[in-house]
Amino acid sequence: MTISVAALITVLAAIPGVYQFFLRFPEFLLTPVGVVCIVVRFGSFRVLQFLNPPVKVKRNRKKHTKKKSAAPKISEDKKDNELLVKNTNQLSQEIRK
């Protein structure tokens, strides 16, 4: 439909009187542009739609997973906690040196 409207505008512009009219009043050139926009907006014929490739649907296979913390887990055993504190103190002293 848009191509036929463009062809009609071309045929009308080929007429000498219409060409002179558009040279004198260029604001009337917006009318054919508006007609093309109306045809495109409300026509929606989709004649060549079969030529477009189908849209791929992305599926999220992984659901939200909990992020692992970089901090070590604190156990309930006092010996493990004492070792953890001792190791972190040693690391901090090595970093300061």
C-alpha cells in the first residue's frame, strides 16, 4: 500500500501544474508525507511478513541462585574458631610487612 501511495505521489508530481504548485507552496509537501504515515500506521497489511525470520525466545534455565560468600563460615566448634582468628591475624601481619 505504501508503494502504491508513493507511486501516486510520483505520478502527481509529474504533472507540470502540480510541480509548480509544490514549488510555490512547499508546505503542501507535508500532506503526501502525512498520507504515507497514516497508511503505514493504520494499514498494517503485513504483506511481506513471511520474509522476516522468527524471533528467538530466550529461556532462563537457571533460576536465581544464592551467591557464595567469600568469607569463611564460622563453625560452632571453639577450636575451629580459634584457628580462624589465628590465621586471620597472621595474614594481616604479613600484609602489613
